[in-house]
Amino acid sequence: MNWPTIKLIFRRELRDQLRDRRTLFTVAIMPMLLYPLMGMAMMQVAQFMRESPSRVWIVGEEKLPASPPLIVGGKFNPTFGTAESQLIELIGSTAGDGHFESLIKSATSSSDDSSSVEEILRQEMQKRKMDLAIFIPNQIHIPERPESNLETASQDSTSPPATQVFVLTDSAIDKSRIASERVNRILNQWSKEFSKETLVANEIPTSMIQGVVFTTGDVANKTGKQAAAWSKILPFIIMIWSLTGAFYPAIDLCAGEKERGTFETLLSSPAARSEIAFGKLLTVMTFSMATSFLNLLSMGFTGIFVLTKLGSGMGAGGNLPIGIPPLASIGWLLLALIPISALFSAVALAAAAFARSSKEGQYYLVPLLMISMPLMMIPMLPAAELDFGTSLIPVSGLMLLLRSLIEANYTNCLKFVAPVCAINLACCWLAVRWVIHQFNSETVLFRASERFGIGAWIKHIMRERRSLPSLGSAILCGVVILVAKFFIGFAVTAPQNFGQFALQTVIILVATIFIPSVLMALFLTRNPRKSLRLNGCKITMAAAAILAAIFLNPMFTWLTGFIMHIYPPSGDMLMLQEAVSRILGSAPGLWAIILVFAVAPAIFEEIAFRGFILSGCQSMKGKWKPILLTSLMFGLAHGVIQQTMITFVIGLVLGLIAVQTKSILPCILFHLTHNSLAVLLSQANRTVVEQSPVLRQYLYSTDGQNYQYATFPAILMSVVGVMLIIWFLQLDLKPSNRSEAYGRVPHPN
Amino acid sequence: MIHVRNLQKTYKDIQSGQFTALAGISFDAMPGQIYGLLGPNGAGKTTALRILSTVLQPSEGSAIVNGFNVTEQPEQVRRQIGFVSCNTAIYDRMTSWELVQYFGQLYGMPLDRLHSKMNALFDRFQMNEIRDVLCSKMSTGMKQKVSIVRAMIHNPPVLIFDEATSGLDILVAREVLKTVEQLRDQGKCIVFSSHIMSEVKRLCDRVAIMNRGVILAEGTPTYLAEKHQENDMEELFYQLISRSEAQLESEKNAAGAPPNLASPLTN
């Protein structure tokens, strides 16, 4: 790639966009005008905003004690809550409420069940449009100390019941909830005062009911509090605006150019397509970053100004958690803006390159927003923290890292900065590769509209079938498996015995994994046998696969333990494991468990993953990319994060064996052996191990239940296992005619 | 200068499976010669010219432009050609001066040589008045002038005009044709596609009449007139196309399949 050409294209595109009123409006004018205008509007509205009073209906007000007074002058006593009492409109029962009182009387006298009283109150509240109702059925007196000594009092189990007061709210209505909070604060204070007066009246020192006094404190300083508040807001703002800022320039630079016919002129110039793609990408990135930065700036200044004004107006300016964001956080944000903008710009540009017109481009970018939003929302969840798992999620990991940086939690950042950067840079690289691919694809650049019909499409698929599956059908198969597994999860019920469990497991494997892959091989390829890799193999390969599974088993067992240590299983997962262990106890024999856990998955999963999916992925160049993609899908199909990681690694070995031997038979044998050993290890018990001198050498247990490989044999076995994998790597089988099988067409420059 | 052999281009099409835009065309165009590609809409002219300008890749066959193969040496080919399309294809938000300078720089021309060349071309095409005018403010004729200057800025030995007079008024169209003639006289190899017979008769040294991706007749206008005993170029074109359509129709009826007229890649 020629950098001066990229620079030239970048400068032209930049100038072009700066002359476009729509882009300028979105990038600069909107943030500079919109937020101050919104702020002004907020301040105007705030002037007229008053907290609306709660309508509280009190029935039986006359039954309240004279002291402490709950109601003074038709309002709640301000001693128990000055602000609250001002915001409550107290409505007492009137003389015309005889009918209601008789209803209540009959309800309270006929049964002890308070639900009938609540039902009457609910109906009356709705009729009278009240937010809350207080009903005092009986006269409240200050109780007197019983005339008995302590000994008899302790023996008397039937102490007088506490005075009952009904407080009824409707939690489905916001106004009622607010009323409840206000009234409860007053009633709690009043209740405390009432207790104190009871003690005083009975000549008991009030200090006796003080109990334990909790003194609370907040160690966070003002900067820390502000950083915590900003750390949740700022990353989201820069993410959303960098994505939005990339949209319009990307559409204009690709779909817009196609519409205006200038794209063809540029393509016939000496600039290589990768240079054109990079020049445009840098432009989109610049606008994405500028939009994000200007929005941040404008929103920040407006926000601080408005909050300060509102705060001082309310007399609580000093207590606002948001002030000027710490200077370091701005620096981190600007630094993070580069990879964020690069990622979003590349994805937006690639999507826009596919569009024929600006209008069509907008249709493609909406799904892009829908995909990105959940990734941006995950870090906003209160429980979301930066750990190894979240650091591996693109965008979300970066947002969480940014949050930690703003909160000055540098130790945690240092621990996870490597995976976060690696994942996000890998995503950037993939997105940039996608853009270049789009710019190299004739069908993308000169795509014409076609009439779409299901019939014609099916005919087209059947007509265009190739000997082996395409990458698209391999990915489709993976997605179908994932979706089918997701939905079948809702259909299955908890099995009661091993028979049900075995049947359910096999049906799930057949329905969600085996059938989709076989059907796709039959209908989407001309050579289903070859597509499913149902080829024979040499006996040495089969034997090597079995031996590799045996010798690598300690390593995979250790890996499982390591992953479980990093990501401890959740409570649900442990319960599930326990339930499965219980069910396995009712199995007719070890052979049955091996049949369900080893034989069935080995056959069905290998046919789907190392068969159809890997064959399709092999239309990509190189050996490792197809193996990597297949392993990823294999891992994801296992659902649980811990299992996904383990099966991803095992999938890499299985993929390598499949590619090198061109057959799934060694893979089935490897899978079968690996799963069988896992079953045997989990079912191993003290009697069996102690009776076998060989097993005693290789296995040990600290609790007599869970057996593990002994360290030295495990290392030796792993070395042999790795050597076997190297042997597979060195297999040099006659290469098949790839381009003929996959129908590859060379890309133009 | 341009040697095209058995050039084919097929596209995948959901409706018909495969659409053949070019079914193996061959021709040669020499320096100091205007080679005309004639044909109705969808004949394959634009596809052939897009392959010559390396925007598209051929499915089969070869095309050599000034000694460079379009498939193997696309970058070198692009340095040999200037491409002028029917839709002017100039950037609306640039002035004519900026636009020509941009393309000159893309061709790697040093700024001093580029500016002197630009001054000469702007003088020659009487464009000095519009050098600082945004292209969006220009008339179609002015835009086409800018487009031609843009294609000529790096002094390419081959110029490709794809229906370059389409949509222009008679005065501008004549000016464009005059420019094309001048370029031919300078020894440039020019490929000129059109469906306006009078232009072809006036300009072209050799002509290929195309329909549905094949060349129906090829040669000098005089040769074609003598061979088909028809002096009127328009009439000759009409007869050849009608005959070709009738033949395709009879083949279609015999095979029972409808012909695919739509070109998925023709804008």
C-alpha cells in the first residue's frame, strides 16, 4: 500500500465531507446547538416543575392518641418530616362515610382475615381517587405496664397484640408508590416517638430501647464520587456517538459515490482498492471521533452548567455527585476513542459498501446499531465488572476497562488490558479486512437489484450447488445449530430417570446437530459424502487418534480444572451437575453412560462440525482459519462459558486431525475416547482404583471421590500426546483441487 | 495498442442462474485510431469497457492494453488509460481545478508539471472561468468537459469514452467529438462506445456492432457498408440487430427458455 495515495484520498474525502452540510450538521452543529438548547429547555421546564402532593385518605383519625400528635391542623405533624408533610394532602373521613364505616365494621367483626378489609379499602380508594389509605380500626392508647413481676411475665406467652393500623397502597401506580414512601417516613418517626412515650409513661428509661447505634461513613472523596458517576456515563456517550458519527460519512463515501457514479472513476485510477478503502476508512474514523468528542464536550459543558444551576436553585448544589469530570478520565476517553472509532468506522464502511444507494445504506446501518447496543449496554449493568470473561467481549470489555481507568482502578486495568486490547484490535483488524474485501468484490461494488422470489432462490441454490459446502452454508449450519439448541431448551422437561435422560440427550443431538448438517449436505452440495468427510482412513491414523486422546486427556483435564478455577460454576450449574450425577446413579451400567456421553456426541457432533462445517470453512485460505472458525462454533454450541472454552481447545485438535487425515473417522475415535475417559474418571471410585495397580500409579484422590491424574505421569502423557499431534501435523496427503471444489474466483486487485 | 481475445463475462443471476454479458468478443484497436463499439442498451459495451479499465475482471479471455494485461497488471493498465463515462462522474463538492489536480496527483504527477499541464488544458478547453466553481453548480456540458480534462491529465496513450455524448446538447456534443478527433490526431488509441450512428460514422476508423454480448459485424465503416450492401449506417445497424434478435427468438422458441435481457451490472 502506498501511504501518499492513502493520504491523498483521505484529504480529498475529508474536504468533501466538510463541504457537505448534512455531515457538518450531524458532526458539529447538532452537538453544539442541540445540548445547550436541551439544557435551556430543561431549566425552563424545571421552573414549572413542582412535586405534586400525594392524596392520603385517613379513616379513624379520632382514634389516634393525643400524644404524640400525628396530625396537627389537618396535616401530618411536621416534627416527623417537614418536607413530607408539606407534600401530603390529608383527607379525613367525613360524616357521609357512614356506609363505608359500616362496611369496615362488618368486615373487621366477621373475620380476622385482613384481606376483606384491604379489598374494601382498595375499592374505596379507587372510587375516591386516593393515592394511599390509612385505616385505624381501634382506639390507640399508650399501653400500661402489666401489674406482674418479671418471672410471671416471662411465663406469660400471651402478651397483648400490637395496635393494628392499615396502610394501603397501589404499587402499580407511581403516585401511590411515592405517597407510600412519604407516609412511611412520617409513620416510622411517629411510631418511634410513640414507643418512647410509652416507656416514659411506664417509668422505663428510654435508653433501654436504644439497642446498637450504627454510625455510617463514606470514605470516597469528592473526586472519587465524581469519577464513579462519570465512569458509567462517559464511555457510553463516546461509544454511541462514535458509532452514530461513522454512519453518515460511511454511507456518503460508499453508497453515495455509487449513486453519483464517481466510484467507477476512482476505481479506474491507479489507486489500489485497499488504498481507497483505507483513505475512506481514515475519513470515516476522523468524523466518528470528531462527532464523539464534540458531543462529549457539548453535553459535558451543558450538563455541568444545568446541574449546577438546578442544584443551586434547590439548595443542594454541593451534594450533586456530578461535577467536572477528572482530567485523567478525559485523557483515557480520548485514547480509547481511537480503537472504538476504528472498529465502528470499519464495520459501518463495510456495511455501507454493500449498499447501492444512500437509502439502502441506512437500512443496513440500523441492524448494526441493534447489534452494537447490547454490547454497549452490558457495562451499564450495576453488576458488570471487568474480569477475564467480560474482557473477552468486544466493545463491552473496552467500556469496562475505560470505566476502571476513569475510576483510577489501575491494578485491575493492568490485569486485563492485554485481553481487552487483543480482542478489540482483532475485531478492528477483521473489520478492516472486511472493508477491503468489500472493495475488492465486484458483486458488492456493482450489485444490481434483483427480483427476489423464494422459488427462484431455491432453484438458484440447487443450480449453484458446488461439490463441497460454501463458507456461507457452513456459517448458516453453525447458526442453525445454535438457534435449534436454544429453542429446544424450552421444550425439554427435567428427566426423572436415566432412560428419559438418555433419550432426551440423543434426541437433542440428532435434532439440533445431526439432522441440520446432513440435510444441508444433501441439499446444498453435489457431494454429500465428501462434504461430511465420510472418507476412510489408514489404520495408523485411527490408532494415532485414539492414542492422542488418551495421552492428551490429562492436559485437557488440567485445562478443565484451570478454567473452572478462573470461572467457578454458578449455583444453577452446580445444581444441574448434581441432578445429572443423581440420574447417572440410576444408569443400568457404565456402558450406558458411555453410550450417551461418548458414542452419541462423537458421531453426531463430528459429522456436523468436522464434517459439514469444517468442509465449508475450508473454502477460506490456509489451514488454521477454518479450524479456528469451526472450533469457535463447536465451543459456542456447548452453551456454558466454561464448556465453550474447553471444547474450543479440543475442537482445535479435532479440526487439525480432520484437515490432516481428510476423514472424520479419526475425529470420531478421538472424541469417543476423550469423552469415555472423562466419564470413567468421573465414575472412578476408591474400590476400583485401589484394586488396580496400574490405576493406582496414575490416579490419586484427596477426598476418595474425585480422582485426578498424578502430576508426573500426566506430564509424561502430555508430552507423548503433543508428539502425536506433531505427527498429525506432518502428514502430507495429496492436496485436493481446492479451487475446483469450492469454485473460487480470483479477486481483482 | 488494445488486443482483446475471446473476452467473456458472466454473472450469477438468481432468476436465470447465469447471465452472459460478454460471450467471447475479440478486436484490436491501434494508436491514432478511433475504435467504435456500437450496440443497443444491454449489448455489453459498458461491460467490455469496464474490463478494459480494470474495474471488472473477465471470466474468460484476455485483454492487453498498451502491453499490459488487465488481469495480471491492473495497476499498470490503469496508468495507460483515461476513462470518460456517460454520467460525467465528477465530484459535486470539488471545484474543477481541485478535481483535476486530485486525479493528476493520484497518477503520481509532480505538482509543478501537473499545474502547467492543467493550465494548458484549461486554456485549451476554455475552462478558466469555471476553475473555481464547484462542479455541482456546473451545467452537464461543463461537467463533461471537466471529466474529459480529468481523463487526459496524465496524457494516457489510451482513452475510453463510454457513451460520452449521451445527454449532452448538440453544441457540447460536437465539442466533445471534436476533442476526440484531436486526440486521435495526436496518436492516441481511442475506444468510443455509442448508439448514435451519426457520431460513429463521423468518428470511427473501425467499428464493432454488438448485441447481447457478441460482435455481429466488425471492420471499417466502408468495409461494413460494402459487405452488407448498405450505405446508411443506421439502417445497417438496425438490420443486423433485428436479424440477431429474430435468430435469438427462434432459438428461444426451440429451447423453450426465455432470453435473459437484464444486465445485472449495467448502471
